[in-house]
Amino acid sequence: MSYFNKIVNEWSHRVKSGMPDVNNFGHKLILRQVLLEEGWDIRSANTLIDSLSEEFNAIKKDTGNVS
């Protein structure tokens, strides 16, 4: 299992629905906690989370799926 998959799997297990949402504030907090537990510093964790949100929203906009 890749490091990325390890992070995503742990994040998935911690959110109630099992499906993380990068636009859900509570889910972002959980991802931040997972990253901190993996040894990330807070600044890097926040940068990753912000980047994920921006990329996800850009993809939604590009595909017209803005629900």
C-alpha cells in the first residue's frame, strides 16, 4: 500500500460516511489530524488540504459538476 493510500484509507475510516469530502470542514479537520499523527507539520498539512480543495473545485468547475 502506498503512503498516499494509507493516508486516504485512514481518513476514510474516520469520517462517518466513509467517503471523505474535501469541501466538508469536519472532514478537513479529520484529515489534518491524520496527517499530524503521521508526523506532518501543521503548515504542510494545511497547505495540502487547501491544495486538495482548490484542485477538487477546479475539476468540478471544468466538468460542469458543480452540485
